[in-house]
Amino acid sequence: MSNETQKIFFKKLSLFFVAALSLLFAGVFSNTTINYAQLSLLFVSSLCGVFIIYRVNDLIDHNQQLKFKTKQFLQYKEHVIVAIILILTIPLALIYLSSFSFFALALTAILGVGYSVTLSILGREYRLKNIFLLKNISIGLAWGMLILIGAGNIQSDYIIALFGLATLQVFIGSMIRDIPDIEKDKNEGVQSMPAVIGIRNTILVMHITNISSVFLLLINNAPLFRFVLFSVMIWRFFNLFLLSRNPYSYLWSQTINLLTCTIFLLVELYNYYIN
């Protein structure tokens, strides 16, 4: 059976959808005004974007040459449907979204797809997701930008600090998701953090990164941001503590990890309706 005709097992994306929408809506509720036409458009485009990005990644991972093949992608009816919906949202996005949100959304899509594709540079092939730390940085930035997309601007230090916090937390989360794949990554030469420095040292790095989030108070020290910051940091601390006791647990490495993004939304909802 050829590589292309083998059955491909795609990632389950339900938790990724929840995480993406949580960050997007956290950005929306961090703003003082909500435009529901824009909100609906962002909702659809974000769901479609997450679906396309992770399906493209799975298809490239499955291919022995680590290449993306359009014909293979279009063999799946759901891919065609979602791609058409995403294409139809582009002119609507140009009309209804702020120019900032539109370009931030485009940049997020580029980062999302870009970290998976194989690039040929001076006769050598590189894949960003296989390069030490670049995968985690690109994922952190791409997901963190959902805060900016939802907010529609970058004019307040609160939104900038919230973006920084989301980026750091997703950076941590991407390393957590690398832990169950450590043996696979070692065999395939993927330079993930756990594969390079080991699980114990990776968890230590993640604790240090989580603690370093307090430096964001230099950007915004308002009570609202302190509430978000320490809520997320405490959640992540317990996530990492329990992960250290069972590194291969789906609950700690996937479910609780990805639900960190919902803490952003819950706190922003509280702030929005209380204040």
C-alpha cells in the first residue's frame, strides 16, 4: 500500500476549537464594544482556520517526503467544504473587520501553516516545526495573536500584556504536547524540547517560563490584569505539577493543558460583566 493511500489518522480538534475560540473571545471581551457581525465572522474564520492548519499539518506528517500535496488534501470532502467557506469569508472580512484584525488574522494563518511546510533554502530543506524552539515560538505567537484579532487593536497596554501572557502560556502548552511524542520525535530527528533536554528539564523550563509571566506586570499592573495573570499562572502551576507525576497522561498533557485558554475567557467575561 502506498504512503498516500494509507489511512490517515487526523487529530481530534474539539479541544483545539475550544482553546482558539476562548482566546479569540477573551480578546473580544477585553474591548469595550462588541460588533456582533464581526464576532460571527471571526467565529467562522477561526474555526475554519484551525481545521485547515491542523489538517495540513497531519497530511504533511503522513507524507514520507514531508510535502504538502493539494490533490491529496482535496480528496476529503470536508476539506473542500471548509476551504470554500474560508475563501468566502475573505471578502466579508475585508468589509467588516478592522484592517488590524484582518492582517493579524492573515499573519496567524501564515504562521500556522508555515511551521509545518518544508522549505528549500540554498539546496537544503528545512521544516520549522523540526527546529529547536522555533515550533514552540511560532505556535505561541500564532495563538497569542487571537487575543489581538478579537480585540481589533493594539492600542492599550492591557491588550498587549494579555497577548504576551497568551503567547507565553501557549508556548508552554506546545511543549507539554511534545512530551507524549518524545520517542517518535527522537526517531524522526525532530528537535522538540523534551527530545533534546529530557522531560524533567523541560518541565523545569516550563515552570520558569510560567513564573516569568510576572514580568508582564511591567506592561500593565492594573487589578484586572493581575487577576487574569495570577489565575492563569496558578492553573498552569497545578497543570505542570500533575504532569510531572504522570507525563504521558492525556488528561494533563492535552485536556487540562488546552483548557488553560478557557481561563482567559472566563476571567475576561467576569471582568466584562462586573465592570
